Amino acid sequence: MKVFLCSLFPYFYAINSHNTNNMIQKEESSQIGFIQKTHGVKGELTLALIEDIDYEDLNVDFLYLDIDNGLVPFYVESYRIKSTKNVLIKLESIDTENRANELCGMAVFVNSVQLNAQGPLTDADFVGYRVFDKNKGYIGKIKGALEIVNNPLFSLDFEGKEILFPINTDFIITTDDAEKTLQVDLPEGLIDLYLTEKEDDEDDF
């Protein structure tokens, strides 16, 4: 582990010196999971959540990794929901597979105050978020959540036209609560279907 500390910490503090202001003690923290494995080659990691912790609890800016019996803060650049118990996370300053691999197996904590203060996000909490599709770019702002049994939908307003898409973690790439944005990768043709239907309706008049 000392070899790891020597290789990681100089880089970590040079790039993320502001993180030192967010140091906490273990008694101020709660474990939410552990780093299970790397994902891809750009430093992304799979975070496995422990029992009683769900992905909603990741609505925090910093995660703390237990390194040599001390908690080291890492700024969360983004996270993607893989399942209710597995989340793909990107930590600032961890940009290669080798560096990410050094974190595998480490316990992950959050500030207990933040964990206890926040309630789980509901679909309605995303109203007002701007949505960007991987291929189409900006596709509108969320104006509502339709709670249909077994098929909840987000309703978007795009230049006065309504677009509906399933609230499904398979389609959501990342969320940014600070910027209130959602990055999605929707099935091919779904967006065009709604826009085409709207144009056809206008042609009928």
C-alpha cells in the first residue's frame, strides 16, 4: 500500500489540492460500498453498494476512500447507474486504467451528515432538468414524470413539442444535479417518432 501512496498522492494533491478542505474523520463518515473493479480504460470504476444503500445516496460531491486507515476525499466527476447496487463512477485525477486499478478493493465512505440529511431522489425531482441525447444533442427540458405502472415516463418539452421516454437506468448515462442536466442514450428513432408525429398532425390542418 505504501507504494500506492507514493505513486498516487503527489498526483492527487497537485491536481486536487482543494480536496484537502474536505477531509473528515472516520467517525464522521458512513461506508456505502467498495470499489469492485475498473470499467474501461479511462479511469472509470465500478462501485458496489452495501446493503441498505442505494444509488440515490450518491447525490454527493465527494467520496472518501479508506487508504492506509485514513479517509482520502475524491471529487466525483460523474456517475452512471448500472443497477440499484452497482454504479459506474469517475473520480477526478483518476484518468487511466492503471491508476483506477490501484483503487480496487478499497472501502468507500460518504460524510454521515450528508447521507442522513438527503432523502432519495424521486422522478419528480428531475422536473426542470435539461436533457441531452448522445446522438441528438439537446432534446428538451423535463416538464413532468408520468407514473405509469411498470412503465414510468419522463415528459420533455422541446420547442413546444412533447417527447416521452422511459425512466430506465439503461438509457441514462450521467446526471449532473448542480447543472440540472441529464445525459441519455435513447433508442434509435424514438425522438424522431415524436417529432414526425407532431409535424404530421400540423399538416392535417
